[in-house]
Amino acid sequence: MKIIGLNITKGRVAVTIIEKSLRQTELKDSFVQSFATDAELVEVLKEKTKDWAGGRIVSSIPGHLFSQRAARFPFGDRKHVEKALPFEIEDSVPFDLNDVVLDHLVVDKTDKSEDKKSEFTVLGMMLPKTVLRQHLELLATAGVDAQMVVPSYVGLYFVSKMVPTEGGAVLIDGQDLCIKNDKTIAACRSFSGSRSTGGISHILKGFESAQGVKIEKAFLLSESEAVRAELAELGIAVDLITPEYGGKKATDPVGLGLALSEEVNFRKGDFAYRLADVGARRRRRTLIIAGAAAAMLMATNLGLKVYLTESTYGKLDREIKDLFRQAAPDSKLVGDPVEQLKRKLDESRKKFGVLGTGASALGIMKTVTEGIPKEVRVGFQEFLLEGDRLKLQGEASSFEAVDKIKAELLKAAQIAEVTVQDTRMGVDNKVKFRFDIKLKQTL
């Protein structure tokens, strides 16, 4: 399996590709490229993604855009932490948890002794939904649909596991750092470039005071004179390193860490990766085939009942039952196979909503296209049909054009409601919009 670590920071995109099999994981490619604008980044990604087909993409968002809170639990498994974490941190954050996507990373475990139980230090990470939406929309413009989205310092976390250290040490890349105490990663976060608002000194001194651990060594994964100078003032020795993986060195170590990352993923809830769409399309295809088989069975049954004699009817009945088993291999035949298949078809129609009425996705797409005013220029990037809901994403020349599109679509006989979920001005001076359209059940 091909896994792509996509590390996007201001003016710089780094990609690391690994190949993972049952026997081994191998570093295949790594490169860094600069860009000046979002439009230039999109062109870079469009060119590079040609070789990413079928791979899993792990994209990072700069760590300083995340908020975080640490909590301690007597358990460290993901399911238990996911349930308990919101209640633990909601009183300590200055915003509504409904406005953010929440995930966590277990960064430390204190083993139990005779008089104490095991404790896990859990780093709760929060990202505003607006930031995540903008990131996914930017990637979508380049034709990239990342299965996983994580903070950039999560990539550094997995790289830090590969770097042997003794005592207190800090690993730094860009504006991300991870603190280790011997082999244990004790903290991961981003820091501000301003010393007065949370520079490296504040973070390290705070950690030393809270944990009683002296930071004596620093490892830079990318060169920074400003970071070197601040560490020198603290009396911390500095080394520039490039970790190896399988005997190879990645151009961007954090991109390698992203490709190796597991479990943490901010694509959840409304932002979940739509892998289920593949299954939905397969189920719709099965429904169409089953419908055709049912029509064939009905025609065969009605026509041949008149023609067949009593001696041949048994044979044909067996053939009909065989056809039923081919059309519905997972169903047990009880009674008349034609009537039973008709009932399954009715159930499927109810399940799949508007598609069960006979309307096709192409027909609905035609309705939307004809509903666009001729004077309005519009481009669509997403057409997602789920039951009686159509999610439409595109871009128009102005906000007024978006209003006209909504008004005209509401005139269509097949459309019940049109909800504008989002409108914003894009980097190319075009208005990006998203519609949630409810279709009528009976067309």
C-alpha cells in the first residue's frame, strides 16, 4: 500500500511516500517544493498527484492553528478516551466544543506501582471546523482527497520515536517541537516565533518546572539560526540531524512521520472521508441489476404461465427459482420468488430514497444543469447524491449569481428545498458555494 505524507506550511510543500506491505515498510520518495500563492500550490499538487492513485494521503495542518489541553486518565485506549475527553476539557476551553473537531494523542504512560494505578497523559487537540473545511477545499481544488488530516507536530511525534535520546531532550522542526525524557515522548506542540508570546524558552522552562526534568540536548530537523540562538541562551547543546528510515533519509522528516502516523485523524463527523460512497455506488448498481432481474422474472412468469402445460411448469418454476437465487443470493426463498423479489425491490426503493422512484443520477444532474440561468457562469466540483439529498459544490462569478442559481433550482419540479450551506470568496475572485438540495420522493 502506498502512503503519502503531505506536509504543507507557509510557502513550502513537502511530500514523503512510503510503500507498506505485510513484510516491510520502505521509503520510496521524498521532495520539497516552494510556492508563492495558493494557486501555485494547487498546480504543484495537480502535477504530483498523478502518481498517487490508490494511495492513502495523510495531510497536515500547521500545529499553531490547533488548541490543546492535557488530561490524565487511568486508561489509554481510544474508545474510552474519546468518550471521556470532552467532559474532561470542556470547562477549560474558551469556546464551544461544537465549533471544533476534537481528537487526542496519548503522549505518556506512568506505570503502576504497588500503591498507584497506571496513568496516561492524553493530549486533547482541537481544530476549528472552519479551518478544516478551508484546508479540505484547497486540497479538493487540486484533486486531492486526503483520508487523514493531522496537526504537523503529529508527524514530528512519530519521527521523534526514531531518534534515540538520553535524559531530557527536545526535537524541533519549523515551529513544532516534541520533548522526550529518555525514551518517552512527554509533550508535543507548536510554539510562537515571538519570545514574549510563547517562544521555545517559555515552553521548555514550563516543562522543566512541571516535570522536574532538565532539558540538556536539542535536535534540529531543519536549520534555524533563530532557534539555535534561543537554545544557546538557555545553555542547551544543539545538533542538526536527519533521521534514517530503512537506510534512507527523507528530505522532509516530518513528512515521513506523517506517512507513518496512525489513529489520529481530524476527518470525522461531517468531515469524514467518504469511503462509504464506494459501497453506496455498488449497492445502487446491485439495485439496478436486481430490478432488471425482477422485470425479467415477471415477464417470464406472466407470459409462460399461459403457454406452459402442467408437465413443463415444474421445470420452468425451478428455472425461475434459480434466477431468483442469482438475483438475490443472500435471501432465502419462501413462497413465490417473483413476489418475494418485488418486496425486496420495494424495500430497496424505500432505503435508497429518490433513486427508488426510477429517477437516475444523470436525470437529476440534467435537472440541475437546466436550472442554471443562461447568463450565469458556474463550475461544479462536487455532485454527491445520497438518498433524497444532493450535495452540490461549485464556484460562480458573484454572490448574486449564487442567489440566482438557488432561485432557479427551486422552480424545478424535482426539487423540494435548496439550502445554502456556505459561500465565500476564493483566491481566484470567484465565489465558492455549497448547496444541500432535498429532492422530492415522487417525481
